[in-house]
Amino acid sequence: MRQQEKETDIQRSILDYLKLKGYRCFWRQNNLPAVYVDRHGARQFRSLPAYARRGLPDIMLIHPKDGRFYGIEVKRTTGRQSDEQKAFQRDVEAANGVYILARSVDDVIAARL
């Protein structure tokens, strides 16, 4: 049985592709609370800052030609969007941005980036 590619590997190939294409205003975003060990040795999660949005896409890009926002959510073949990610997608598309659900770099290429 063939092992499924990791999301981090898909993300890396997309980021490498964007760099090779010459895009400059793109970034990889994590928006999970930070984990730390408290003074009692217990794992704790820091809460997200005020107004931090849940459901942000993994990769964000501002297109240099027209300033359009692109959100790229990376999922493995069997991965599914969370409700927060679906809500963010609706908001991006309502604002005339582009949201790409990418399971490989080919999905980004197909979106003409």
C-alpha cells in the first residue's frame, strides 16, 4: 500500500512553486494556539489573540498584478476542511478573492497561479 503524502510536503512543493514563479508577497500561516509547559509540568495552550481568525488558509498570496488575495488550503487526499475553514472560504470568495483547496501543486497550477 502506497503511503499518502504529508500535508507539509504538499505545502513545501506549493511554496517552492510560488517562489520559482517569481511571486514575492506570499506566506505560510499557522493559526493554532501555542503549546507550552506550565510550572507544574502540564501541557497548556495559549489562547489566540483578540481578533485572531480561525480557519485561515495554510498559504496566502497577494497577486502582484491586481492585488487580489489568494488563500490556499492544503489537504491530503482524504483531508476535509473544518467548519472555520469553510467559513473563511465563503468570506474570501464574497470579497472577490480566490480560495484554492489544494491536494497537490497541480491544483495551484490549474488555478493559473
